[in-house]
Amino acid sequence: MKGQEKYNSPFAANLRELIAQKGTTITALAKVLGISRQAVSQYADGTGQPNVDKLAMIADYFGVSADYLLGLSDIPTRNETIRGIHEKTGLWESAISTLMKDHLEADCETANFISYLTVNKKISNLVGAIKRKNEFSSDAKALKVDIEGGYYQADMQALFKMIVSDLFFEIIAGYTAKPGEIMLDYKAGESIG
């Protein structure tokens, strides 16, 4: 069991994942680090650990932070701003990067729309409905429903889609496109809903 624990250490697991994601090999990484293939293999199986210099080189090679490699952070980026935003909000790295790009391009529409959704009090209803998706899409594709003494067949997945769509459109009903932009086939400045 002790060997299995080492194999599953955060560093070893993250290293193996990064090697696979990059489509590289232990041999290629060993060449970059200037060490033997066996040493890198030991890093990947958890029986060996790199020194600080090699850890920094591995982080550079994969473009991740040393904290991520060591399992101290669940977000790979080295960008302190993105890491801080992720830690405070839980937003994904890709979402933060998209919002930052949107902001730099002075468009900000994505950020504005997400901000609107975030502060909308009805969003919790939508999130709750999405969390309950399994209740609506259980093994049975159809269910008999008793409505005022009559039995009707109901496709549960279709019912779930209808509920989520209705909730989402209710939420965005108050969102107004700014002059010069078109959203969901509505004209600029026209209230959606």
C-alpha cells in the first residue's frame, strides 16, 4: 500500500497528467532537465522527488506553477492575478482568462452579462433546477403524470429542458442590449423579454 500512496502523491499524479496532456514523454522531459530517464520515471511514480532547481525547470517546461505541481493549488496557471481570482471566486481559469481578454479588448459584454447573471436573485432557481437534473432524467424516459384525474405521458428530459429554458429566459428578460450590439436576435437597446 505504501507504494500506491507514493504513486498517487499530488506531485507524481500531476506530473503524469501534465506529461500526458502535453503529449510528451519521460525521455523528452529527462533531456530537457539534463537528467536520466530513470530519475524522471521515479518522479512520475512517486519514488523520487526533484530538487528545487529541477522543480522550477519542470514548472517552466509545462507552463504551470510549482504550487500546482506540488498539489498546493488546483489551478495550474502561474499568473498570480488569475490564481487570486480563482481562490476568491472559484471561477475556472479559462473563464477568468476569457473575462480578462474581454475586458482588455474594451468589449466587456461577456463580463457584463455574467455580472448580471451573478447578481440576479433568480439565478439560484436555475442552478437548483440544473442540480436536480437527475430527478428529471432518471432511467425512465417517460412517466405517467396525474393531472386533475387524467393520466398523461411526460418525457422527463423534455420537461427538464422546458423548465431550465423558462427559468433562463425569465432571468435574462431584464437584460438590455447596449446601443450598437445585437443579442439573441433583438435590436440594440431593446429590452429582452
